[in-house]
Amino acid sequence: MRRPPAAGSPIVVKIGSSSLATPAGGIAPAAVDRVVANVEGAWEMGHPTVLVTSGAVAAGLPSMGLSERPEDLPGLQVAAALGQTRLMALYDSGFARVGRRVGQVLLTRDVLARRYQYLNARATLERMLGLGLVPIVNENDTVVVDELRFGDNDRLAAIVSHLVGAGMLLLLTDTTGLYSGDPWISDDVELLSAVRHTDEALDAMESTATRGVFGSGGVATKVAAARMAAFSGIPTIIASSKRDDVVPTALRGGEVGTWVEPRDSSLSARKLWIAFGAPSEGTISVDTGAARAVTEGGKSLLPAGVTHVEGDFPEGAAVEVFASGDLVAKGLAAMSSAEVLEMRGEHSSVAGGEVIHRDDLVVLT
């Protein structure tokens, strides 16, 4: 499965808070230096690199006299406000020592929810890479309530990978990769060298919801991010942040961490945005026949197959489609929630059209 990314293709590297923070809070300069060396190594190999970094909250804790993340939202936002400038100062000086300039990019779900802003973010990142700058991306935790609740940069890194058309996504973490069990509580586990994004072994990992002391991610968010990247044909490597040459080794196709094999074919940029950029505003449940028509037949979702609607959404909103309790698709509604409720079960000739046209529908099974 393993293979180097295409020559000259951009890559995305994500580093988590727990890999940067000291036990007492704050950021370890040695950890930042290791990230800088790995990212610069990728640039020297001809791969323009975006760095998605956590750590703003951890960086702000010492100024608040704290050693753990606050539990309240204002406390988290104050820590992020204090820490973001300190974190960027460390990266700015670290990259300056190797002759590389950086720029800060703070993204939110609101930005990615509007397609014109989504495209503008992509253009900005591409221009920065073209100028030889390292875009240092983080969520705008200081002011956006949803982002702290959503709260993990693994999935943000996957979205950024879509934005720049990355040849590889690297998620750097505290462990050497994904294991068959929990390596923190059992020695009888096996490192998974390579898996496909559809493997059942990933299902249980994605259903967990643990997070660290300083960060909000965990193995579940990394699996979710890898599967998001897989939909655009981007392979993901989940590997140890403690290894000095982890990024160059991965780019050479070396045996490092866990390789997550993506889909054979990728979605269009627009459908990637529908699937992962646009936040869902409601859900539509469908019967077995409608689910089969959508997932296997490539058909539009018709009112006749709708069984239930949740949420108050307008025409054009992104909605998730469920069948027997499982998420099967996501798309842009051609009707409002009120219209879908009124027309559900009706033939499309009576209802006046599709609930979601197939061109606006992404199958997620």
C-alpha cells in the first residue's frame, strides 16, 4: 500500500497539543524544534507543506496559573487568546532559524460552511505555498463557540488537505501509530502497519471519545480525519511526533506509523465541500428502497422514500441522510424541511421534484 506522494505535491502535517505541551502546561521548545525540522525536511524534498497545529490553549495555561485545560468555555477562550501569540512566536523564531517564513491562518467552521469563503481559503493557502511560506493553521478558538465544542484539529487537517489537494496527510501523535488495542493499558496489542479506510478495525476506534489533558482529540478523531481524507484520495499516516525524521521517512515511502489507504477515486472539489465543508442543518431518514437507489443506483433522493425529517432547514441547506439509523449520504436539500415533511411519501410527479438531486448528493457508506 505505501507509496511516496507525487513529486512536488503539497502535504499537510498536523501536530497535537499533547505532543507539544510540557507536563506542567506550556509548550516545550524542543518539541517545536522537532516539528520545524520535520516540516522543513518536507520542503527540502520538494513538498510545499501546511502545518496544522494545536497547542494554543496549552501555551496559555502558565499565564493563567493553570496546569490543565479549564472546563468552562470562557476559560478555554482566554487560554487560547493568551497562548496563540506565544505559540506563533515559537514557530516564527523556529522557522526563521532555518530560513523559512511563516504565516498564521485561523479557520472556523463558519468560513468553511460558505463555499465562496471555502474557495477563498484555498486560494490563500495555495498562494502562501507558492511563495514558499509555511501556512500555520489553527482553529479560531478565541471567539468561536462551536469550534471549541467541535474542538479537534485532526478533522480540520483533513479539510485543509482537501483545500490544497495534498498528496499526503500526516497526523503526528503520542503513539507510534494505530494499534489493535489500547497500548496504554495492555502490552498484548499489535501496531497496525497499514489499513484501508473501510476496515472494520477502524470502526471501534472511531466510536471512542477519549481526549487528553491538554488537547481535545484522540484516536477517534484521527480515524475520522483519515476517513475524511480518504474520500479525496489522500492517504494518511498516523505516526509518532517524537521521531526526528518521521515526515521525511513517510515521504520516502518508509515504514513509519500506520498507513491508511484511501479510496481509489476521489470526489470532486464541490462534493468534498458538501461532504465535509458544509455543516449539516438537519437529517432526513429514508426507507430501504430509497437508500439502495441512492447508494447503489446513483439516483436522486425522492420524496417517496422519505420517512422522517429532523431540524428546521431552508432549501439549499446541507442535510444528512440516514437509513435504519446509519448515515448513508449527505447533500444539499432542494426543498425546505417544511416542504419535505409535506411531500414525504409522495411520488415525485406530485411532490414537484427531488428532495436532493444526485449532483448535490454524496454517498458516505
